Amino acid sequence: MNKAVTRLETADIAVVLKMLPHRYPFLMIDRVIDIRGDEHGVGIKNVTINEPHFQGHFPGNPVFPGVLLIEGMAQTAGLLCIAATGVQPTSVFFLTIDGAKFRKPVRPGDQIEYHMEKITRRKNMWWYRGEAKVGGELVAEARVGALLADA
């Protein structure tokens, strides 16, 4: 693991970019709020029509891809792990996706909240239960696992 990072309660986009390796167009969170160590946090994603996936998903009926909802959960979880350890890894890997369910479509103009709760941790691996919500309504849910490592 590399340099130490500061423990925090919120992470704006500048902090997100320092902590996660993801970049546009694959960065799926704009900020993280309500960080409570590695136990809980809420990732925020503002969905805009000018995101590249809307060109083909679907023309005339833009729907945010479900797989990207899961990726947003994983990125939120990864940031929580980094914030809790205070150590910046060189890599954050997706380990598992379980029980994914998609309830309602997400569209441009929506703001997604990724509510993540830690299930367990083993060494440098974490598992979270996540809910994606828009306007307080559940749009997706899943259990995800993340691994922090040096490449």
C-alpha cells in the first residue's frame, strides 16, 4: 500500500479523484457523504444526458445501465475502505456481485444515492450491502465485494 490518506466524513469530487483510480467516463460517483469509517457511506451520482452510454442505451429512451449502478455501489464501497484504512492502495478490485436486483429505471436528471453498509471485512477484502435510490425510492440493490491491493 502507498501513501497515507486523511480519514474523512465526506469526500467531494477532488477527494474522490485522489482516492479512486477511475476516470471519466467510468467514474460513477461525484461525492460521498455520511462516511462512518468503513461501516457506512452514501455515494452521490448526478446523471446527465451527455454521458456516452446514453447514445446507445437507448436512443429516444435514455436509461442508465444497471451494470453502472452496481459499479457505482462498488466505487462507493472502495472509497469507504480507503477512507477507513487511511492508506492509499495502488489498485481497487471488484470481487463479487450477489443478489443484484433492478427495481426502476434511472434517467438523465436523476440523482442516485448509493447507500452502502458493511457486511464484513477480512484482511484487505470488504463486503457491502448496497441500495441505489433516486428520490428516496429503491431503484437497485446488491451485495458487492472489494479488494484493496498493490498491483
